[in-house]
Amino acid sequence: MTRPLDPDLFAACDDARPMIRIGDKWTTKLVVCLRDGPRRFNELLRPLRGITPKVLTESLRAMERDGLVVRTAYAENPPRVEYALTPFGRTLLEPLAAICTWTAQHQSTLNEVRAAS
Amino acid sequence: MTRPLDPDLFAACDDARPMIRIGDKWTTKLVVCLRDGPRRFNELLRPLRGITPKVLTESLRAMERDGLVVRTAYAENPPRVEYALTPFGRTLLEPLAAICTWTAQHQSTLNEVRAAS
DNA sequence: GTAGCCAGTTTCGTTGAAGTAACCGGCACC
DNA sequence: GGTGCCGGTTACTTCAACGAAACTGGCTAC
């Protein structure tokens, strides 16, 4: 047999949360959307098909709290608000790219398997 | 400004689901647990601190449906059941390793930020 | 003066993952 | 014959994420 599993394998993780909070429906997609630079609220609404403004606000606020995103409001007219990845948020891009690649390669497989069952 | 966001950026994704279903609380951890070879039910219970047998069963069944995991029952005494990653499941290891590395490097940062707010 | 954009907020309801606790049959061990 | 392990199952509850729909206030453009 293989070595026994370390009982403390996940000791460093917050038990109450996923290993990393990239699994909720929107965070991953938002990071991808902000990859190329700052984006405005309504600009983000469109590609995230079906997200409601309420949920987008909540997601962005959560990412702001985690230091992944900065919100910048300009006192212009019409008002302009921009969201951008922080340097910390940018560190997520590389590992997420690996996930995106995997998804691109295997999503169809997954969909087939699910449809078949 | 940067190029406009492609409105169909996520057209290939199932709108009703996260980009990839690795974000629920346990799937990522389970893949890591199965990295080194097949594991038994009770062996998985321990490092996943606090998971209940019910939730472990549900998670494993979901991963089985998705073709990530195989369940093998041996007609022995005491009964033995082993869970192992399929070749398809193994393809997840590489991108997940990137996420694990990120988590290891930045979890403390994240915890500090969260504690401060 | 009415219509619309911008960046949201508010209220209410739904859904599904997760948790709690108890229970199961078969066997081994003492 | 009582206890405990093994791999679960069942019933019930809780909670956060998600969603639909309407609304806001300040401004501009027609």
C-alpha cells in the first residue's frame, strides 16, 4: 500500500471554507474578466451572462475584502467606477490559467458524461 | 483603454454551474487525498477534518458520476471499499497542484486580511 | 418633459450544499 | 453476549449563495 494519509494534511486550511474561494460561481470568471485591465461595472455585467447587479456587487465586495480587487470611483459625470486586480489578485492568474486550460480541454468530456447518466 | 470584453467570453461554459466544479468544499481536497493511490472510506474521513460520512458519500458519488473517481468494493471480511482517481481524474492533478502551491503561499496573507477586517 | 445611462440598492423568494444525529447488518474480538 | 469496526443510509435542519424584479438619484441628450 501507499503511505498512510497525513491526518493533518489540511491543518493549515480554514475548516469552515473551501481550500480556496475560487469555487463560487463567479470569482474565477471575474478574475479572468479583469485580466487585461480595469473594467467598469456594466462592462462586467455583460460577459457574465445572467449575473444580476446585486450578485455582481456582492462578489466584487467579497473580492475587495480579500484584497484581490480594488474599486476606484471617479467623481465624474456620468459617474465612473472601475474594478481592477491588485498585485495580490494578479498572483491568481497563473494558477487559474492552468484551470482554464483544463476546463477548455475537458469540459466537453464532462458534459457528455453528465448527459449520459 | 484595453480592448472591450468579449460578450461571449464564457459562451462555452454551462451557465448554471461554476466554471469548474472544483470549488465545492471537498472535491479539491479529495483529489489531493487520492493523489498517491487508492484510499478507503474511513481513511478519507480522518484528514478531511469534520466531514461527515453522509457528505463524503455524496461527494464521492458526484465525482464518480463525473468520471473522476472509481469505486471498487471487495467481497472480503471485513468489507473493503477503495476509491481511486481515474485517468481522467488524474488530469486534474497538475492544474490543482498550481492552486495548492498558490494556497500554500498565500493562505496566511488571506487569513490576515480577513482577520483585520 | 421624458427617456435613458450609470452604478448600484432593496426586498423577497428559491435552491442546494452542508451539518447533526441516529441507525443499519455483518463480522471479529474478547 | 457485549463492544467496536466497516461502509455506509436515513430523516431533519441550517445557512449562504443565488436569483427576479423593482427602484434610486444625479446627470445628459432629445
